Amino acid sequence: MTRATAPKRAYGPVRAVPRVSIGLPVHNGETYLADSLESLLCQSFEDFELIISDNASTDGTAEICRHYASQDRRIRYFRQPNNIGSAPNHNFVIMKASGELFKHASHDDRYAPELLERCVEVLDECPRFVLAHSWSSVIDSTGTVQRLVDYTVATDALRAPDRFRSMLFDGWGDDEGGVVRTSVLRRTGLHGSYHFADRVLTAELALYGPFHMVPERLYFRREHGGQSGAMAGVRDRCSILDPRRASRMRHPTVRLYGEYLFGYILAIQRAPVSDVDRRECYRTLARWMTGRFGPVARRTVTRQGLRPPEVASSHDAATQAIARPQPAERARKQA
């Protein structure tokens, strides 16, 4: 969607301090950006700000962002003069957030209109939860559902060591895109640029408190050929997170793996848990590392990349299409 074809809409409601801050870091995302923005701005929960950080895009991203920002006052648009890397760009939107709750958004995903509302309700009703998200589905470039994502992680367990153990051994979900308490998020190490740094961040959040998954499929993660890093090796993916990682001399592969392990150690050190629970987490981490040392060492020696494991299964609705948000409907709500 370009400036010429984007629909006109009324200005959105504005509060001095919104309840929710949505952070959307983007680099060269013109293909799906307008589609993602439409689904975010169509949320039934309207008390939010949308912080967009354009990481020196060279395509039509800036034009799309500026157009939407001119149409909806909830959007705060920033443009980085140089490519600072994906990880610093993610952290930039976090530090710009003013809401008590924060949600990370991707420029190529879709969000059902009720997603924010359901997640905020959970966090308001249950202070012990630090993050709320929904079940998710994977869509293709056309917005057609390809599979449902199985959420197998016990992030709702009462004990921090149990949540940590499950995140290491039971797989991963789409937790990074959940609605999280901003104060908790800022106590973590935020987004790193080493191998699988996103997993360390979500595991650290789980040490602060349990997550809740809304039992509705309200988040649609898009997989498409234009995703950088989907098939790249470890170094290439880390270089996307931070361009400085491209240096083999300063950032050898063993360091990218080593920082991954050290990230977990720092997360356990920072976590507000008892000494007994902390020691249990360290033992769990040691057991996990024992099983991974051989495969990681072989990949490091042969300089092979890792392909992220599939966390989703097939389902009987593979051809289900996700309805595109109707801009006119949101415009009527905001008028």
C-alpha cells in the first residue's frame, strides 16, 4: 500500500500517557508494512501509542510510515540515520515507550482486532502475570493460514525454576510478541545481538513471573521469502542483529555461542528469585548445556549455521484466509 492508495482516516484518540506502547522496529519492510499497520490501528483497545523506528530503510518504508503518522496521532515515527542493527532498533522502541504495558510488533505480521484488549484484561485482572499473549498461527505471503502453532511451554507454572526448565527443554513459542509489563521488561538485559538472544530475553522474563496464553488464535506470524536471516547462518543472523558482528576477528563464532550461554547466566543473576531457586536454575542450565555441547561444538568447528526448529504442526484449516482489516470500520470508530 502506498501513499496514493492508502485510505483516509480520522485522527485517533490521544492521552498524555497511554496504557500500552506498541514498538514496531522496521528495516525495508514496505511489502507488508501497511497491512500490519492496519491490523494494529484496528485494535478494539484504542488507548495505545505506536512507536515506529525505521532503521535507515532504503525502500518505500519511510513514505508509508509518514503517511500513516499524518493520519493517526497515536503513531510516533522515528528514522535512524544509519543502520544500527535489528537488536539496537528493538531496544530503541522499548526505551521510547511511555505506557505501563509494552508490546513488540513486527512489520510483516497480522493482529486480530481483539488481541490487545484480551491481553490487557488478563494483566489487569491478574497482577502476578508479567506477560500475556494469545495462541498463534503461521500465515503465508497472501495471509492464508498454513499451520497452527502448538504452545508446549509451561510458562504459566507457579515456580520460576519450573518455567525456566520448560523454556529450555520444551520448545519455544511466540512469547516475544506478547503484552508485557514495561517495568519488568526494562529490568532485563533487553535484546542482545548474539545467537538466539531473543530466547534468552523471553526466558529471563519468565523468571520474573508467569505468562498467560489467551486460548484464542489472535496473532498471525507471517513466513515469506523476503525474511532476512530465515535461512542464514549464525554469523549472518547476528550481523543482522548488529552489523558489528560481521567481523570474524572481533566476533568469532565461538563468542556468538558463548554469549548465548552467558546471557542465561546473567538472566539468572538478575532475576528476583530466592537463592534456592537461583541454584536450581543454574543446575537446570548446566544439565541443558551438557546435552547441547556436542552438537554446538560440531557446528562451531564446521562453521555451519542453525536453522530454527519448527515449533508448529499441520492442521486441518491450512487454506483458511485471514480477513484483511477494514480501514473504513476503524475510521468510523475514531471519527
